[in-house]
Amino acid sequence: MSAVDYSGNPNQRTPCVLVLDTSGSMQATTSTGKSRIAELNDGIIALERSLKEDSTALVRVQLAIVSVGGPQDDADMMMDWTDATHFQSFPLTADGSTPLGRGLRIGLQLVEQAKQNLKTSGVSYTRPWMMVITDGEPTDSGEEWSAAVSECKAAEAAKKVEIFAIGVEGANVSKMSEFTSKPPLMLGGMKFKELFVWLSASLSAASRSRPGEKLELPSTDPWRHVGL
């Protein structure tokens, strides 16, 4: 992991790692006529645009991206920690299986690395977020999945990270419920853009709060088919 240079921007940070399903099933066509992966890519573009329109989020929100599946058929960090001001969306390609457990563990590792870098640099931060978006059944071994679930539960219980699970068509809601204490949200109508605009607004609200403060997130009502 490359260390972020905080010398020019010592503002408090709100880190968020996106764990994104890029398995072969994301090639499926939605009711819009686009594939799920195309809708996901459009959503990431919307996230970039929304963050860059918010002067506070621009200097306080940090993002990292983990891809689950894809051409390499593995889970891997696709983007290291990047401040919103430097974030540039890029297209993801769908292929392969869904090693979600491995993706979750990589996400947790990134969270811990970010916190360590922030502490070392003397920069305060709010509790990191990990947003997981998947449409499929995890293909990890039972041992890998169990380890990922245990690590996620322990991290949440210790207030090290807030984990949000978003399921699209085909998602195993029961499996998603295993790794987070929050009820998974189901994304209806492939509303990826609305999801990422909500994420931007929520991260903006979080970035304005003090570490340890209770935060009321923006309502999910605009999603209509998404319930919390």
C-alpha cells in the first residue's frame, strides 16, 4: 500500500472501501437494457461527480476499491486509498467467480492500513466504512468464508469499521447477513446511480462529524425499492 501524502491536506478523513462484485454474472442484462456491470460503472461515475461537487467531501473523503471476480478471477485491490479530490472513476470488467470472502478480508486489511497511516501522519479520522455490493453466491472455500465472517463481525463489534451490504438480483441475502450486523439492502431496478449518490451524501455527512459522534444518515426513501 502506498502512503497518502497528507502534508498538503491535513483535514480529518472519512475512509470508505468499496468491495464490488465483478463476477461473470454481472454481465447479465437489466431492465434498462444495460448490463449490471455497465450500471455499476455508471454508478461509480455518479459517485465521482457527486463527491467533486461537495467542497467538504472533496478534501475529507478517501476511497479504495476491491474487485471480486473479474478477468483475474480473484479478489484484488483495484484502487489504493485515494482522496476524493484525486479520485477518477474507471471501468470495471465482469468475469469469473465470486470470491467474496477473500474480498472482504482484503477490504478489512485496507481499512487497518489506512487507519495506521492516518495515525502516523497525525490526521484524525471518523470510523471507516466498507460498502459491499454483490449479486451472487460466494464461491470461497468454507474455511475462507468462515474466516471472513468472523473477521467482519469482530471488526464491527470493536467499532473498527461500519459494514454495509447491498444485494442486487440473485444475491444470497442469508449469506450477506452473516458478515454484517445491519440488515442487507436489496437494490431494486438496478438503481446504482441513486445508490452511489446516496453514498456520496452519506460520506459527506460523515466527514462533517467528529470521531465517535452519532450520525443520522440521509434517508434511503429515494431508492423506493431499497429498504433498510
